Amino acid sequence: MEYRELGRTGWKVSAISFGAWAIGGTWGDVDDKESLAALHRALDLGVNFFDTADVYGDGRSERLLRQLRKERREEFHIATKAGRRLDPHVAGGYNRENLTAFVDRSLKNLGTDSIDLLQLHCPPTEVYYTPEVFGVLDDLVIAGKLRHYGVSVEKVEEGLKAIEYPGVQTVQIIFNIFRQRPAELFFKEAQRRRVGILARVPLSSGLLTGKLTKNSTFAADDHRNFNRHGEAFDRGETFSGLDYDIGLQAVESLRTLVPPGQTMAQFALRWILMFPAVTCAIPGAKRPSQIEENVGAADLPPLSESVMAEIHKLYENKIRDHVHNYW
């Protein structure tokens, strides 16, 4: 496993980490026993960073991570998120009272006195232009309830604004073969300010595993069924905002570039790790076998310059017009 520095935290975290959305909910059926087995397998393979949120299964994945800490002695870091419990989800809700309540609830779910890393959970853009919100987070660090804080963003603009605040240690942003815009300007600025980057939706909701087809079906509670056009939350979170059929066509073009002995998922994750600005990719997993496949990407050799160029050409010709200017 490769380890990379996370912002200015002093932590070195696994380049392939664990995204816990899938074990919480909105990804179809999930079994807690199998989820816990996946978490244990991740630790076995060197993963030391787990990303979750208070709304994933209404705290379900946070509580699974609490159980993991009880059962294992290894040191690892847990990042959670706050804000999406607001209803309505509006900028004014990101106030001291609500944020403190969300943090206290996550502390209880995680069974700890201090959260390793708290991230604002894709708040409205207006929040990034409200210094008072970040002042509240600074106060929660001083109070000892948070060790560090960062943000999870939908748009590059939001990431660029967020890193102007000196307390922001990390930015979580969608970055994958189908969402390449962050690499243009944002990565350079984040590196300059020593801000860690967590690449989420690295497999484009499963599209980049190469296992989905036109005949694939998704459960009623799977966001790939109910959020394709942004019905429940930002559509960019589902298949990277890309039309499903266009995504499938692009995947077929990518198959010819995958080196022998690699799966499509490993190839897609290795592409992300080719960018030094990225601290880690956080693919989700519900089973130990998925963790084993994901983690294998960290030990693969670098992709060749020609393969990287071909991937960029595919993005420019087939993907860019559908996603680039929206996020």
C-alpha cells in the first residue's frame, strides 16, 4: 500500500481508502455482518482512512466504524460529514447550533470524544462565502470536538473558495476518468496551500468497474435508480452526472486500454493515483472481495504516457461536453 500526506494534518493515509456510503444506504441491499467483514479486510490490507457521513443510513456506517474500532487495535482515521441532515438544506442552516448538534450526534455514533476529520457535506455554494461558518468549525477544534476539518464540494469553484480558509485541511471532490476538470486548476492551488484531496465517486457509481450493462437493474433505494437526473441530490453524484448510455459507450472504448492482468476498476483507480495532488481515492465497497480488488490498484505500476493521453482524448471527445462546465 502507498501512503500519502493528508494536507497539513501530519497523517499519512492509504492511497486507496474506504468510502462508507455503500455500507450505510442508498446502494441497495446491505448486510451489516458483511459490511463489517469488508471493513476488517480493508484494515488487513493496509487501509487506514475511512470516509463516512452522518446521513449514510442515518448513522449506520458511523456505528459500524465504531464497532471496527472496538474490535481492532490498529490506529486508523475516520472522516465524517455534517450538514445534509438539514431539512430544508439551506445555507442558513449551517449555523453554530445545528453544526454543534450534528457533531455531538456523530461523536456518539462513533463512540469517541473527538472526530478525526469533519467535512461540511456539500453545502450550498453560499456557505463557502460565509466566514462565520468556518469560525464555528475553528471553535469546535478549540473545544476538542474536532481534530481537523475540511469540506466536501460539488463544484471546482467551491473547492477554490474553501481553501482560502486557513483551517480547511482537505477537500473532497468528484474526480475520475469521467470528471477531469479538478486537475486543470484546482489541484495546483490545493497543492500550493498543502490541502489534501479526497477523490470521491472514483468509479463513477460503478460505471468504471466495467460490470454494468444496458440490462443492469438497481434497487428502488439505490440512488442509481432514483437520482439519475438529480431528483434527490446533485445529479453529479450519480454516474458522475453522465448519461448512463453515454457512460457505457465510453467504458467500451476504455476496455482496449486496460493493461493485461488488471480489472477495469483497478485501471480507473490507478489513473486517479497518477495525479500527485490526490491524497487518496475513496471507492466504496460492501464485500471483502471488492476491497481486495480496489486495494490492488495501489500496487500497480504507473500507466504509460500514451495510455494517459488516450484517456484524456476520450474525455475531450466523448465526455467533456456533458459534464465539464457543470461542476
